[in-house]
Amino acid sequence: MPLRTQLRLQRKSVRPLYEQVKAALKASIEQGELKPGEPLPGRMELCRLFGTNRLTVDRAVSELVREGWLIAVKGKGTFVAQPEARPSQVALTFAVVWSHYGIHENNIYWGPLMRGISHEAGELGARLVFREVLPSFYADLFKEVGADGLIVLAPLVEDELVLRELQKARIPFVATSSAYSDPTLPCVDTDNFVGVKAALEHLWALGHQDIAIVDLDLKQTDLLRRWEAFQKLTGEAGYKLDPRWALLFPDRRLGVREEVVRQWLDSVPLPTAVFAADYETTLVLLKVLRERGVRVPDEVSVVGFDDPASAAFLDPPLTTVRQPVEQLGRRAVQKLTDALRKGVVPEGTELLAPELIVRQSTSSPMRR
């Protein structure tokens, strides 16, 4: 039976053509235009109706067969499935979005996070669409790809307004790897305060008082939270932070970071310990200390943040704060799915506990 309605494909849309064809066919089934047991129009007829090619149509039909909306009978054709054979719960589609540097380049963090998102989505039967897009277009993308919800990867401090607008518009989303002062925003993040506290308490227990911090770009909420935690905890413990021992710099390029750390170490008294707020900065710090002939941990103890497999094989093996990165990804998918299944939008920030991994880059301070 030929389709009576046609969908004009939006070729400038970010939504792939095969998804548009798939959505149109599914709508025709749901609206009763294509009835159970009826044959699907031939592939060439579908190509003509949608004004697209055979490859696009084949992919759309194949996905509908896999999802149970259509049945392919060898030698006879493709038919509309009976209602009882269709999926009892329509698969959810999540758009995974990001807008800034580092997502592609840094697999130390993003690899495990993406793995957690992908694995959990697979187990729940959810479909993922990945897009790099400016935050101001998150709402538009949500509509254009026909997503049920958004997973926003590591939005920046300045993106809080965009997230509030999504929340106000009741667009379902969960942000990962970020947390804001507003606890109602739906975020899943590491408890950075707990991580910094574990690192400092470890150094204090060893006898360190002269502790420096090397932090990166405070545009990222996690790094800002670590800097805030470091200041708060040292103050509460009665230690005065020497401003010379706080190195904050906005340029993420490794070569620039390396030169900044060199200049910094040449211009300040050497602390007995350094807390490096991310893994790449830790590597830069260790390299520069080695170049300067400073022995770790004999002369300076170093604690990092993040624990990829390589951390255990550094010289010396790194004492560091391990984040539950894969679990962050899984929990973001769970939080979004749970809310949608209940017919509500996600709410509230969840913080997952990190763990201090003690290795050989820390020891009691050497008397000077």
C-alpha cells in the first residue's frame, strides 16, 4: 500500500537523512497509515517518496526491522509488524554534546567517561548521538535530532546560564564532570572537595606544611572546585597559603604549561610538596622537577589528580586522587533514563566519591 503522506527531508538539518526517513515510517505505522501485516512500499518507491537514495532508505528500514517495527521475510519483502511484536518500550535517544577543547585530545579522562556512557546506554537499549556544538545551540540540537534528552559533557563555569535555560524550558538533560553552586541543576560529578581533602590530609600526616598548588584553567568547574577546596581546607587547618605557591594559568597547551612551570619554580622558594590539580599538569611538573635535578619525593612530594594506568608506571609511581570516571558516565545515563521513565525532568546534583591512591611520589619532608 503506498504512503499517502510524504516528508520533505530537511537536508540542512543536523539530523541525518536516514533518521528522518526512519521517523517518518515509524510515524506512519503509529498513525495507522501503514497497518499491521501490510507490506512496506518497495525500496525504489520509498526513494522516490523521500527524494533520497537507496542507501539511506536501506539503513532506515534495517533499523526499524531491528527494533521490531518491521519484519523482513526472505523472498517476500518487508512487512509491518503486529502490535504485540513491536517494542513494548520505545528506545530512548540521547544526544551527547560538548563545546570545548580537550574532548577529542585527552583520552585519559574522556575515554573512560565515554565508555561508561556507551556501555550503560547499550545495557538500557538507549541510542546515542554525538555532537560538538556551541552551548547556545543545545536546545536547537535537542529538537533537530529528535532526542529524548541531552548528556552535556563538562560544561564550563560560564555555561551555567545555558543549563538554567534548558532547565527552565524543561528540556531533559544531565551534565557530567561539572557541578555548580545551584544544587538543583542535574549534574553528576566527582566530589572534588573530598578528593582535595584526602590529598591534603595525606600530606599533612606526613608532616608537610609548605604545600603548593598547581592548577589549570579556572573556567572548568572541577578545577575551580579544587582550587576553592584547597584554599578552604588549608585555612581551616590553620595553614597560611603563601600566594607564591599558588600557580594558576589559563593556557592548556603543554608547551606553554611547561615554560610557565619552569619560570615559576625558578622564582619561588621550593615547597616541600605540590598538589597538581590535573594529570597532564602533574606530568609537566614532574618533567620540570626532573630537569631541575629536584628529587621526588626526597626533596618535593607530588600528589596528582586522576589515575590512568600510566600513573602507576611513572618514576616515581604517582600518589594521586582516582576519580570514578566510568561510573560518572554510567550514572549520567541512569539519572536521565530514570527521570524520563517517570515522565519528569532530571533534578539535583550527585557527587561520587573519589579515592586517594598512595604510591611512591610522596614521603615525609626532608629537613632543610
